[in-house]
Amino acid sequence: MNYQTNTRDCQAWKDEGLEMSTTSNEAAKLLDHAIDQMFCNVADPAMGGMIGTVDKMLEADPDFFMAKIFSIGVRGSCCRNSPTIAKLVSELESVDDSKLNEREKLHRKASIEWATEKKRDALRTWEYILLQYPKDTIALLFSINGYIFSGQSRMLRDSLARTLPYWRESDFHFGYLQGYYAFGLEQSNQFVQAEKAVKKSLEINPDNTWGLHAYSHIFDATCRSQEGVDFLEENDTFLTDDNSLTCHLFWHQTVNLTELGHYDRVLKLYDDKILSFKRTPNAYHLSDSVQVLQRLEFEGVNVGDRWEEVYSVYKTMYNSHELVYDDMHLTAAMIQSKTGRESKSNLFESMEKHLNKSLDTTYGDVCKRIGFPFAKGIAAYCEGNFEEASNLFIPVYKDIWEIGGSKATQDIFNQYVINACVRSPNQFHRRMARSLLHERKLFRPDSLLTDRVLAKLDAHH
Ligand SMILES: [Fe+2]
């Protein structure tokens, strides 16, 4: 991993129009190094990773405001789940306005909105910052993550389209931003432009895993599954254990292989690679694991007792309710496990309790309208109640994008709906299944998976 050697001191930040309220050049330079780590998806062990880098910034200047802002964003949590975040928010609120410039005040507003689960408000504030400071990498990175986790792919694309003209190709992060832009374009079905952007990104930074990731999405969305397999195999030297995207890239490889019907290879990749990430369990690894196993089961593959292991690794997350997206995967992991299924009522009681006291937050709103009924549909599906699952899915499935994630990860929800309707004894549901498969053919005309499900529907009905 090549981090930039010419990190910015206080004057260099000011010269870019991004002045900060610190006089510590060491703190200012460390902030650049923390941003590098976020772009590269690799934590620098010499600095103790991003959190260690933030700690060093605060050692250099205990009042360094942007270090506290950065700290909230990279922890990816909210006040409710993290006393550390709650303390940081309290510290931000106590800083006198006179000590901050206008950009820092806006960052404070966005960070508090994010940490108190007003995520749509935070995204609007970061956009307002970018309108005035288009090279504010912190606002850019945080809003990119925010858009991905709220399913707003068009905004991700447009945000980068607005800001990229202010960047020079010689800027250290230019190639990485092209990778994000490619992803936004792909998510907006602009595949030709997406491929152009991702090629540019990888030409500048061949080890840029976000670029590899964006290209994997292009292969997936255009049903070029064999090209996707070959591409990731050719670049597997960049899929290192210390890269936060590695597990997810292996997941992309399983999607390619599942589409092609190479189920034994998927199971091998799951056991050899994806499973190893259980030593650092987090919500990303949970969703990758659940998605591999559930997609195999949709195809009729017996995954053995692997669900039991997924549940045992991730069961501690059951009452965190950080994202509705995570709760969907937790539901599947729980109900697919014989041990977890016994605690189903605890999960739903916890979700309902949390959403009812959080109705003014993004989680509460999305969970009440979409997530809660969909999670109950997942549970019904996993228990073999396909008619009940179809009845729960059908009123809400068109809004499922609001729970966040990419189109590729959200496809598991489409597959839940289709498979429930295919297997339901209700004739209306089977007609629904055929309609959804016809719709799927529009976007994935060469999909072998779609043809297999259509054949199954024809054979059974
Ligand atoms: Fe992805």
C-alpha cells in the first residue's frame, strides 16, 4: 500500500481553501494519513489503524476539532450504541462557535445528525459543505458511505459528478475517486461510462480495491459473470486480509460462480476465504456470509450446518439495530439456524421496541414502513411458509432499495420475493413470480440464474 508521502501541513490545507482550527502541523498531516487509509481500505498498522491515527492527532493537539469529526465518521456507529460516540458528540456540542470556522461548524452539524440517526439530514449537510468546498475529502467520503447505506445510488453518482471537475489528475486521491464514480455510474445503469471511469481508476491505482469492487459490480450488472471470475482471479494479489473490502470481493466472486452454477466452488470459497473473516466479526462480514449461503439455498444447494456457525458468530449483534439492512441479514442468520430460531420472538420484539422509540430517525422510518414487514417475510420464508412470506413481501418489495446497500446486495431481497412466490401454493403469487422474472429478464437478459428459476416455475406449475 502506497500512502502519500507529501501529507498537508496547516498552510497546505489552508491553500486548498480547507483551513482548520489547529496550529499543529503534525495533527494536520496525520489527518491526511487517516484519509489515505480510508480511501485505500487498509488500516496502517504502524499507526494503530484509523482509530490509532485519530488518537495520535489528539495527542498532537487535544482540541483538534476535525480529528473528533473524523473519529465519529470512521466508527460508523451512533450515540445509542456507542458511549464513545455519545461522548464525542457531547464534546463537539460544547465547543464555542467562536473557535470554529464556517466549514467546521457545518461538519459539526453533519456529524451530530449522523450520530443521532438523522442520516438524511447529515447527507444534506455534507452536500451543502461540498457545494462550497468541493475538495473537502471528509465530507465526500462520509457522504459516499451515507449514500451507499441509504440506497441513494443516483445521489452518489451526482455528488461525484459535481465535485470531480474541481480535482486534478495529479491529486493523490483522483484515481480512488474515479473508482467511487464508476460505482455510482454502474448503480445508475450507465455501464459504458462506468467502465471508462473504472479503467481510469485502475490505470492510476491498480491496487485500488474500490476500483476492483466497482468493476465487479459492472460485471455483475451486465451478466458478464465469467469475465468477473477471471478479473478477480487475475487481481487476487490485492485481496489481502488487511483490506476491509477483501471479504466483500470474495463475496462478489461467489455471486459470479453462483450465477454460473459452480456451487462447489462457491462453498469452497466460502469455507476457505469468507469464513476466515469471522475472527473479526462485523456487519459487513455478516451480510457477505448470509448472502452466500442464502443464494446457494435459493438454488437448492444444501449448505450443511453452516448457518449454525454464522448465528454463533454474529448473535451478539441482535439488539444493536444499527441499520435496517443489517437487521435483514441478522433475521436470515437467526431463523436459518435451529438454535437461533428459538429466539425469533426476541429479535422481533427488540426490533419493534427500537423502531417505535425511533420513529423520528432514519432507522425508525425505514424499518416501520419496509424493514419490519420484510424481516417477518424473511422469517416466514426461512420457516417454509411461502404463502405468508409472499403476502408480507409483496406490499413493500418495491421500496426495499430504501434500506440501503448496492443493487447487487439488494438482489438477495428480489430473490426472496421471487422464490417465495414461485413456491407459494397461491396462484396469484405464482403469477406474480412470472411477472417478476419477466421484469428481471429486462435488466439481466443473459442471466442463467433467471432462466433456471423460470424453468423451475414452468416445471412445477
Ligand atoms: Fe459490492
